[in-house]
Amino acid sequence: MARLENEFANINRKLSKPVYHRRNLFRGLHSFVSVLGLTDIGYVFTTLAMLVKSILFIGLINNDNATRFSLVKAFYSFSSSPPIDIYIFFSVIVLSLAFMSKGRNRLWFLFFCNSIFSLLLIIDLMYYRGYSSFVTPYLIGQTTNLDNLSSSIISMLRKVDLLFVLDLLFFLVIGLKYKTVYLKTQRAIYTSIILLIFSVSYIYYQHVQMDLKGNGHEMLFRVAWSPNQTMSNLSPLGYHAFDIYNYFKDSKDAKITSEEKELIKNWLIENKEKLPSNEYEGIFKGQNLIMIQVESLETSVINQKIDGQEITPNLNKLLDNSLYFSNFYEQVHNGSSSDADLMANTSVYPIRTGSTFFRFPNNSYNSLPKILREDGYNTLAIHPDKGSYWNWMPALKAMGFEKTMDEASFNTEEKIGLGISDGSYFKQIATIIPEQKQPFYDFMVTLTSHNPFDLPEKYRSLILSEDLDKTKLGGYFQSIRYTDEQIGIFLESLEKSGVLNNTVVVIYGDHTGVHKYYNDEVQKIQPQESWWLDDSKRIPLIIFHKGMNGREIPTTGGQIDTMPTIAYLMGINEERYSNTVFGRNLLNTKKDFAVLANRQYMGDAENSTEFEHHIKGIDISDLVIRKNYFKVAGYK
């Protein structure tokens, strides 16, 4: 009995020693840290690398067209700084699966995750530089757009993008050279489960606190007014996870509710302007209509010279007999040029996510071609590319065009960039138009002046300095000058055939050009002229008729206003379209504004109510398209 008491006494003395407690505390902390995966060097490195790259990404997209990093813009672009904890836990959700494997397999899994994440960020940056938005699941169904786009895609890369792959090289070299980094790692399924549950629970808790209870300045899971803010709130991984969730949610065939019908109807009624008619009403009634959508044509080059040479001499000449809208803005969104097709013919904003023509190609609209067909017009839509590009052919057919022609209808021996050269294209169309039964409405699109503006040397007619000619700006000047020349030849041919005597020609840009894609490079070119820096998002709208006196219309408007403005000139009674358009007649309005795709308000609003009404139009239009409202309303 005395011996047993001595043993207990020895144990008590050991337990009472500070060193023993410290050892147990250390072992406990080590176990806790191990459960969190913090003892795995590869896992910790990858987590931190993804965090750093996320911050780098946010600092790029919020600054200087995503070409230069700004730490200030990364943390202070919005009302609250990015929630770093959310960034980390979204990464942990994915990387926690690494503990399902051991040794070299874990190393390769971490490397794979980091590589895919880096690729996603680079693709997002490239897409953002061109379209001010990020890639979505809808783009998976748009692979037909990749034909001949390799040069355009590569041109969206920047040197700063290399920062997203440098850590991958370092990780690979260190991992393969120092095998102790991964050889001793063991499978730890319990670690994966704990990390996964904890991360998901934490993010859900923050969602409850910020989104449901409103305990915070910002919300996490919401589509903010700017995709940049949503990206900043959720992290790149969280943003795309949320986007995929919304993709599957929106893919369900949801029927429009009575409340939604009433919301749309009331907005459209409030949008009307009841003004007396003026001298422009019906001045082209019964005339033929040709609408030319020019690739990447921006207002900055109109009436401008480079080294004494007019960049757009033919368009400048047309202004003497045209209504020229000089404060006309691009409003395209994820659908790029196809959005311009949509707005010009329907006066409906494109959807907020993905391409309207890909997601909803068979929707019903009260469109310009439909209304003109009711008045006896023959309608034709022409593109110099494949009908599958942006899915334009089925979409324009559903929109109401009686006939469509793509590159299969032409001699395609000469191609430049994405499709038939503008020279060959216009030359062939010029022989088709005089044979058409009148009156007609022909909608056509050009392509040669598409980025990256690499016009063949034999067509570069402007004499520029060697240094300028090698830049994107010089290439843009040359490309636009070439297209301008082909438009001039085309109209001259129509003049000789007599068609131009009875025809209205509408010319506008689908979106801006060199400033849309390469504004960072334009800013650096020296020496330069002040007008080269015009990144105002303006595109020209020119309505030409040979018997008309020219006039500049300074009213602020956008692509959404094209259809009602043209309809007014063509003598179409406003009652036939006033209940279905989101734009307004720029020739008879008291309002001066345009809402860009990023919700930026250009012009002036009389009050906050009017401002909110105009901004809300983008979301109402999105609802109209997603629920196919016009079909429900009886517009087949």
C-alpha cells in the first residue's frame, strides 16, 4: 500500500511541473494546428498564394482598365474593403480536399487547384478588358465565337498577367527539389472534413449576419450595381460559385407572375413622353432603309485628321446631308456586338448575365423589322461571318427578319480577321440591293475594323510615322480608314444604280474601338494629340439622306434609342411601339441622358426619381427578356 502511494506521489509531482504543462500545451496546439492543416507547407503556401492573387486581381480590375495594380483600389474602391476572411475560406473549401490524398498526389492536387485558379483570373482579366464584365457559365455555349479570334484574345493579355503564374513555377521547383515537403505527408480525411465544415459554416454565418440580418455595410451574396463590387465582396472564387448557382437557378423555366407583368407595364407607361409632333415625324415614310452597324467605330475619329489626313473622309462628307448624333453612347453588355443588333432593332436592353442571343434566341419582340414588314417592307439581315457567331442568325430571324445572309451566301476568297473583308462584302451587297423588291429594310454589319486592328499592309492607306503605325492606335486609324473607304464606294454604287434616291442610310458603331480594348496603350503613346485620349464611350449615329440638309443633334442618348428614333422618321405611329421600347425618340424629347451597361448615368436627370427610373430600366428589361414578356403580351 505504501508503494502504491509513492507511485501516485511521483505522478503528481510530474504533473505539477511547468515543463510538463508546456509540453502538453505545445502538443495540444500542434494537434489543433495540424487539424487546420497549418503544418502542411504546400497547403499553407497555396492558400496564401491564392489570397495574394485575389487581392492583385481586385486591384487590377478597379484601376486603369485592368492593366496596373493599385493597392488603394483593391481595398478602398467601395464602401467597405474586401473581406479577407471570406477570401481565405472560399479557398479553403477547395483546398481542404487536398488532405484526402498524401505524398506527391497532394502536391499535384494543390498545384492543379492553384493553376486552374490562376487561369481563371487571367481569363477574367482578358474578358474584362474587352467587355467590362467577367466570364460566366453561359460562355460555355458560345464556343462558336472562338473562330478566328485567337489574335484578338492574345491581344488582351498584359505583362502584369505574368504575376499570376510566377508562384506556380516557384512551388513546382521547390516541391520537386525538396521532397521532404510532401513525402512525409499522410492522408488526413478528418482534416478535410473539419476544414470543409468549418469554412462552409463560417461563410454561411456571415451570409446570415450580412445578407439576412443586415448587420454590416455591404451584402455578400447579391448582384451589386457593379460586377466589380460583387467580385470584391465575395472574392473571385466566391463570385464564380455564386454565378454558377444563379446560372442553374435562372435556367429553370420560370413563368412570369402577375406582379412582374404589372411592374413591367407600369415602367413602360412611366417611360413615355407625351409631346406634340415636330417637323421630323414621317419625313422618310415609305422610303427604303439601310442600317449599317460598323465594327468598333467611335466618335473620336469623326471629323479628325492625322498628319493632315482625314481618318473618315466619307463619313465626314455624309454629315452635310445627315442628322448626326454626337453624344450617342454605346450600351452593349456581355453580348458585345450582338447586343448592338438587339438594341438597334428592338429598343430593349440586353440581359445582365451572358449573351441575350445565346440564352434567349427565340424571344418575341415588337421589333423594327416586324413593324416594317406589317407595312409591306421586305426585310433582310446580313453578316459577313458565320450565322453561329454570337448566334445572330436564329436570333435575328426570331426578331422578325424575313431573310438572313451569312458568309455562306458570299464569295469568301478574301477574309480579314473574323470574316469577309469589308471591301469584298460591300462590293457583293451592292449587286444584291438593286434587285430587291422595294420598299426594303436591310440591316448589315461590318467586321474588318475589329480588334486587334491588324489590317494588311496593302490596305493601310494612311501615311503614318513608323512608330505610330506599329501601335494599336495606328492600326485602329488604318482599319477605320479602310472601312470608311469601302462605305464610300458602296454608297457611290447605290447612287449610280438610283437606289440612293429613295433610301435612308443609318450608320453607327456597335461599340467603341481602340479605347475599349487598348486604352492603356493609347495613354502611353508619345507624342500625342488630345483627341486621341477620348475614352468617353461615345459612338456616332448618322442618319443620311441625299436630299436632306445636315444637322448635328447634341441630345444625349444611346443605342437603346435607335429604334424609336428611326421609327419616328419612317412615319410609324408611336402607338405601335411606345408600350414596348426602353429608349426614346431623340428627335422629340425633353430628356438628356443615357444609361451605360455598367449603370453609369450620362447626361442630366431632373430629379432623383427620374434618375432611379432610368437606372431601373436595365433590370426591368432583363426581366422582360428572361420571362419573354412580349410573347405573353401578344407580340408573336
